[in-house]
Amino acid sequence: MKHTLHTLASRFLGILWLVTSVCMFVSCSDDTDEAGGNFKLYYPDMTDIGPSMTDVKIPAPTFQGATPGEFEIVAVTLNDETIENTCFVIDAATGEITINSTADTPVGEYKLTISCSVGGQYFTFKDIVKVTFLPRAPEGTVAEPNHILVMYNVVSDPNNITKLPTAQVKTAGEHVSITKYSIGTVTVNGEILDKPEEMFEVSSSGEISILKSERFERGVIYSISLKLETAATGDTPCIAPDILAVEVASEPFSLEYPEYNTEEGWKMPNTSDDEGGSSFTSEVPVFVGSTDGIKYWIEIDNEKGKDKILIDETTGVISVPQGHGFDVGDKFKISVFVANTYLPEGKKLAELNLTITKYYKPLVDGLVFYEDTEVEQTEAFSITPNQIEGYEELLFTLLGNWEHLLKIASDGTIQAEEGNNIAVGKYKVPFRVTNGDGTYREYTFNLNVIENQSKLLWVRCGHNYGTQYKGEQYENQYRFRNITELQNFSVELKSNLDGIINVTYSIENKNQVCYPEGNSKACVPKFKISGKTISFDGIKNNNIGTPEGVFVIVVKANAQINNNIFTKFIPIFFDCNNEVTVSDDKFRIEYTPFVFHVNPKTGGEFGEEPIILKNQQTYTGKLYIDNRRNFNYYNLDKKSTVPTGQFSSKDPGKQEFFKSLYDGAYHGSEPINYATKALFSVYDSGKDATTYDNILYFGESAEKPNNTVHVVADKWKYQGEYVNGFFRCQMLFDPEGTNYTDENEWYSFMIWFDPNYYPVTE
């Protein structure tokens, strides 16, 4: 889909030839209509182009952050006056901009304001692209000759001593004094050539030269525009568009057929004569080389295919018409030869295989393989696929996290085990059906999971983020911005069995103290349960002070149903971070949610961008965040053998755990202390260089947008066992990225590792 701004508001009197110039690497700034945060958008460098040119491309932008889409030009100004314009068209998917100027497009500076969406949020970048239209050079400004042909093997070899031809700029008619020459835009098939000065130059006398370079491509034409200054225009440049064409000639070099599978070749199903028989037509091949005098021909190894497998001499399209008489299992090796003006005898450029296969009825949209199904949460179930007439040898595959939550048999039967982890909700379950010929389509079926009132399945106590935050990711989390809010905490625990079966609750943590416990003097909150109510119960050891950081308490819930006892362990998380003072400025950094629930097998990205306040005002500047010390891990699984507590070089068990993480992730020298920060820190200058995948997880920075966190898949395990618990560490932050001191410490969030967590959306 493309969006176009309509009709010029004004027209320049007389016919003017125009040129476009775009400033390089323009990105979003603080004056965006909607705060882009750390998401950045960049349009690449582009120099001057010729006048009245159509279909000239400003390449798609690069970006910092998640992949953008839904691009739209929302405003255009000419010399800072708002106008409507037909010159600019943007590709909504990629952001590529096409310029279609005309002879009467007004000169001046155009600014484009562009919007796009990122993760469902829309951003607007004011004046992100600047385009300047300049007048054309005086009539009669030409290059002699205006077309130069050079051979690829000469122009692409800097060591070749063959002298290349040149062209001279001349003027005709009324005398024009040109005072300055420079290379303007060079296009190749409508695309702007980057750094054309590496391939072409023009002297002070107007002689255009070709510089030998490995950047030259075979069989293409480079269209060169010159930027000129004249005695009449002074320092104001004008443009001589497409003044010289440089054609790079070569013999046939390569040939590729799109969608040709090099391992399996082409497959042509053999339908019955009653249906007219099968036929085949290839895609137009991609040819590299000069097309002057081009001619294609083929040789076939199987006599049965001669005069039945054909090739178009000028396009290279290979075809098999109906009535060929081939049988299932027939195989043909097709050698494709190409000749042109520069190699009249031609040469073989491709060797292709064609196999005649059994006919399979094509898959189409709208087929119903599974009926809508309703099941009770955690109960086992089985769904058998419908047999649809005409289809055979089908292979069924579940997609996304459903392949972990459900099982699918070879005949397509879908099964869920007793105790499965599919939450209550209405789902469209995606699956793929692969036909016997290897083609496939993707479908969905409706699965409705309803509440199960015969088992204890969930316990919740809500959150205090506000009513606008809905979803499992926010449950059982409370944020306290001061000690009074913490002291007043008291909420009721709720379960799916309320009103049906009595559920009893207790706190699993030792002495009812949150994890991490810290040392004996640490200010760590305690909680108690009375009936169904959980509430604050003071500070560990009655220590004086205010808790700082994020903590977790584990609640044990028991329910007896028909002589069966059901037990669940439920973590409840608390954020007790206060403001942190940095150089007399008070910062508050809040992730919502502040818990990252992730499967250590699959890893993932904690995509929530934090809210950052500086002196109680929204802060949109840079903030460098780094994980530095006090790495703590606590098991939720009581049967786990993973060591629990703060990583320490003094505890052999915990050191072995941390060492196993290093062995699985860190490509560098072995550390003396396995409780060091090298695995987690982005800015640890003392460690060996690592790549992204070498780091288990890190808080991102200005270089890594949004200060998000990544957990690398398949790294968090100990002696073959994936971790099942909670990880927290101390972070340091600084607006400049240089002052990582103790005064800037902060505990941002907690990672909840759960090897059975496979989230799906309704």
C-alpha cells in the first residue's frame, strides 16, 4: 500500500528544470509530535538528482529499535509553508520514498514529516527528510560524447593499465561561463548510487573521467548528473541532469531462476489428460551481463524432453506445454546457454532439473481441518482432523508456542496431556498443512478453554498499577514509592475455587522474609497471611531503614478436593525502589511490569520501555544502564539442585553454578571470581570483547534502544537442568555513561525463569 499527497498548492511560472537534494542521516529529534523515546529513524545520504525525473528512490530508512511499519507522509512544506504535493510517494511497508518531479514543480526546500508505527504505537518525525529542488543548467549544456561504453573486465580492475575514454562538457548557443563542476547524483536503474565520487570525477575544465573500481556492475548503465556553478548564478548551483551515460558491457556472466530449489529442482505434477494435462512455465530468470544481442538455448539429457521442453530465446523463460506425454517419475536435466554481442558463441550458465511428480490437489484457503473445540483448563483432550475429499499424504505441524503446549500425531490428531498449561481463554490455534508435493498453507482453528472448578489452578492478588493495566503479565505485583504505602499493604488472595472449596494459604519464605534476604542488617520486608489476606509484617530483624529494590515472597496454597490435595506455589513481587540522586538530580526509573516472566529454554526480550523521571518530570534524554553486582538467584522449584542465594566466589556450590553459566556463554579468559559482572554488563571495559549472543542478559542502553532486556535462549541451566526461579541484580545508571558509582545503584526488575512457560495470545 502506498500513500500519496495530492496536488501542488502553487505552480512556478514558466518551465523550470529541477533537482532534488536530501540531507544525510536525518533522524527524529525532541520536536517529534509523539515522543519517540529511544526509537530512532534514519534516512540515508542522497546527493543531487536530475530534473523532471520519475521513479527516483530515496532508500528505505534504517532504524534503532523494533521494526517499524505503516509509514505515511503526513505533511510537506515548501520553504516552511504547508503544501500538498504529488512529488513524493512512500511505501507503507518499508518507508522507501519515490520522487516523481515534473517540469513545473516549484523550486525551493521541501521538508517531509513522516509517521510510522512501532509495536502498535505511532510516532511522528517532523521534517525528517529535506529535499531541495534546484533549477536546470542553461540550455545547450551537454557532454561530448553523451554515451560511453566500457568493458567490465577493464573498468572493474584498478590494476588494468588500459586507458578509459572521457567526455567533455560543452555549451551551445548563448555563451555560458561555467565556473565550477562537481559530480551530482548518479543513478543505476533508478536507484541512487552511494559515493559516486569513488567511480567518477570531473576536472575544473569540465572533463568527465571514469575511475577504475571494483564497485562497477556488469551490464548496467550509470546515468551521471553534474552540479554546476556559472558566472551568472554565482554560488547558487544548477543541474545538468543525465548529461552522460556510462554503459558497462560484459559477456554473459550468471543466470538464476527465481524460486528454483537447487536441492530439489523443479517439480511438475502430472495431471490426467481429461483435465488437459499439466503444463509448466518458469519465472523470468535474473541475468547478469549485457543484454545486447542476447540469445538463450537449452540442451536436454533425456530424448523424451526434446521439442517438448522449450525456452524463449529472448527472455530465457522455460516452459512445457500441455500434451507433453510425460510420466510420473520422468527426470530431465536442462542445460541453459546464453550468448550476446560480446560472446557470440555463448556459454552454459545454468544446469536445472525438472521432475514429473504425482498430482496432489492444491491446498486452498478456507479448508476446515479441525472443528471448534471447548475444553476445561488442564484437562486432557484429543482432536481428530476432518477428512477432506481429494487430499492425501498431508503433514500437520503446530506453529508458535503451541508446539510446546500441544502434541500432534502423524495423522494430524492433536492431543493435550492432563495438567497442561493452557490458560483460560479463546484462542485461534495456528497450524501448517504440508501437501504431498511439499507445498503448504497455514490455517487456524478455534479453541475455547473454560474455567476448571475441580482443581486448584491459579491464585492471584492483583496489582496496584492502575485499571488500565490488564493481563497476566501484571498480576501479583505491587509497587511502593514510599514506606507508608508499604506499611499499608494488605490485599486478599483469590483463586479459581473461591466459593466452591476452601483454600488455605501460608508463606514459604524462611521467617516470612522476602528474597533476596541480604545480610543480617539488610532492610528486607516481611509479610504475613491471615486467612486469605496477605499484609506487610515489618522489616527483617526489626532493622531500621527503608527497603530498597525488588523482592519476591512465595505463597503456598492448598486445597482438598475429593480426598485429593492440590498445592500451588505462587510468587508475589514487590517494587520498593525510591528516587536516586545523581549530581543533585533525582531520578526514578520504573518498568511496568517490573517482572520479566521468561522461559530459559526459548529466551526472549523484555520489551517494556521504562518510565524515567528526572526531578519528577518525564526524562527523554539518554540514560546508560548497566548490570554490575549483587547477582542473586532463588529457586521456586523445591526439587531443584540449582544453588540458591547470592553468587559468591567463597561458596563452592554457587561458584560452580556461575562457572557453568560462563562455560555456556562467555568466550574469553576465565575470570578469577565467578561472581564478576562480565556476563551481564554492557560497559565492562575490563572483559574481553564478546558478541551479543555471548551475554546471558543485559539492560540495553542508548546503543541498544528502549533500555530493554534480553535473555539469551538455552543458556540459563546448571548440570543440564534449566533454572526455575528468580534472578535479580544491582544496576547502575548514568546520563553520561561514565559515572557508574554506588550512589547510582538501583534494582530495576526481577527475572522469573519458568521452563514450562509458553505464552500464547487469544
